[in-house]
Amino acid sequence: MRLRVAVLGAGSFGTTVAHLATRNAPTVLWCRRADTADQINREHRNGQYLPEYDLDPSLRATSSLEEAVRDADVLVMGVPSHGMREVLGEVAQSIRPWVPVMSLAKGLEPGTQLRMTEVIREVLPDHPAGALSGPNLAKEILSGYAAASVIAFENPEVARQLQEVFHTGLFRVYTNHDVVGCELGGALKNVIAIAAGMGDGLGVGVNTRSAVITRGLAELTRLGVAMGGEPATFAGLAGVGDLIATCTSEQSRNRHVGEELGRGRTIDEVNASMNQVAEGVKTTRVVMELSAKHDLAMPISSEVNGVLYEGRSARDAYRGLTQRATGAEGDAV
């Protein structure tokens, strides 16, 4: 019997995951807007987020949350982190018992500092909770380029079964039991991507960008391990793999935010110009709270926070980073 998949959230990556899953399982995509669902069903396109790409004709879309969820054997949450709890509360009215819930969101919940699987467990405590994470730029996947990702569930059998659903063609899916590390790698790298983007906006060069990415990896690994993640995870697809893609690609929303900040725009101006969420903007505040909680130095994240929320300029941030004292490479400087 083929598993039935429901993907909630018709942004670029939610739509892409639904398109991929349709190759292996009957899949329905929930869209907030009825016109988006109608266009996907009629034209097999998502004109708002992916206007240039054809979607699998067998993908079905709906604007009814109850219709999307009621028959699902697998639920994929493609909504942003700040809206996850609200949508899950609505899902609770329709989801069948024990259905696995997999998050695509790469962020942390403001206020609670919770990872998305922790939010899932609070709202749907009897459902296995996991995440899909990795260097997965939606437009490259839809263009047919090879990509790899990680499905993380504590139960290896659940991970293995879902691996078969989402592994297709050139989209390679690996499994990992380290849910904490995979989620944190995906969330924390967005903050570093904003920093890398600021450097690109300032025109600081490849050497500096490489240093920010490398020191950023050390920074997110420190916090990730302190929160229970495994060091090896941050050296894998959900860690350094995702970090590289997000810090270097012109398709990266978080890098774009940083680049615009580097060019002198304010965060309010940048947010107003975007039609999708850059998770790193809200995550930065949470990272600073967590770094204080765990008594860890997070110099790059601190400078990003200064630009986003304390009135500093990107040039000030990079000046602050270059003027910090250096020590051994393993030190938090």
C-alpha cells in the first residue's frame, strides 16, 4: 500500500517537496490561497513562487486544510517557523492517530526557543516528529540538478520508510537519527548566511566570505553541540552542506537579506520587498538568547543581531569582526 502524503505550505520548497513526493506517492499540497490551489490543479504551476517551473501533473492542491490532512499517512509541514504552532493546532482537528509529522522549516520558535519538532511534540504529542534538511535550493531541484538531503527521525524505521517516499531520481535522501543536530544546523546556518550576504553587499571579497563561512560553522557547531546535537551532523549535509549553499547562492533568501543590508538598506525595507520568509531574521534573536543561556560566545551572530535590531550598519559589523582578537583556531573568536 502506497503512503498518502500531505504537504502543508505552498512556498517554493513546500511546493518542490510535494512535486518530488508525487513521483512515489499520492500527494496533496495545501495552499492558503484558493487561487494558488486552482492554478496548480489547472496549469500545474505555482505562479506566485515558482512561475517558470512545471509541476508534476498528478500533484493535487487544495485550500482546505481538513481535506489535505484527513487521509494523510505522512504530514509534511512546509509553513514558516513562526506560524508552525498555529497551523498544527488546526491540523490536530483532522489528523489520524500516529501519522508521522516532518518539518521543512529551518527556524526556531520566537519566545519559546523551541525547535520545530519540539513544537510538533507539544501540539501533537502522539505523533512521530522529524525533519528534512540539507542544501536544497528549490529552483535547482525543479531544474533537474542533483541534490541531497537528510531525513531525521529518532526512530530509524520511520526514517527509512519516509526515505523511500522522498528519494527520487537525482534527489538523494539519507537518514539520520540526530534530529537535534539536523534541525539546529538548518536553523543556525541562516544567521551565518545573513552575515555572508552582508559581506557580499559590502564587496569584501572571497577570502573574507570564506572566513565567515568557516568561522560560522565553528560557531553554529558550538551551540548545536551544547544543545544536544552530535558534532558529525554539523560536518554533514544538514550542517556544512546547507551552510555553503545558503551562504553562496543568489537564490538564498537569507543571503539576499544580508546583501541588501550590506548595500545600506534597513531590515524593514528588505522585508517589505520580499514575498517569502527569510528565517534567519527571527532566528537571530533566538540564537542570542540561546548563546546567553549556554554561556557561549557567538561573535558573528552577535554582529548580525546588532545590524538587525540594534541600529548598527553592516560596515560596523564587519569592522567589529576584523578587530576581534585572535587565538587558537578552536577558540570562540
